Amino acid sequence: FTIYAKGGTIVGHGSGVLHGTGVTVSFGGTMTVIHGTGRYAHAHGHGGFYGVINRKNYAATVQTTGTLTY
């Protein structure tokens, strides 16, 4: 993933799993931040994420947990 923030970017990777079978399903997984640019040039960290997504219109809500140092 790449997060475009004011002053630079944050780059990492992650994986997750969908739970459920309807139009609205939940998901969860883990992620690792490996580097960044600009003010986030030394970014690193790890954590998790979870949320819900509407598979019809792709609207999603995501919550993250963990640590980020930059």
C-alpha cells in the first residue's frame, strides 16, 4: 500500500481476510510499514486493520492499530 499524506508518502505491505458472504462483509489483517518519502522518509512500524466494506458500491470503513515511527 501507499498512503499519500501532506509532506510525503508512507509505503508498506499487508494481508487480510474477508469474513461473511453478503453485500456488506467485514475484514481484518496485518500490515507492515517499510519506508516513506519526505517527512516520512524513515517511516517504519507494524499493526493491524479491520473494518467493513460494501461489495456493491465499494464504500469501506477501516480502523487501524499499531505503531508508526517516522
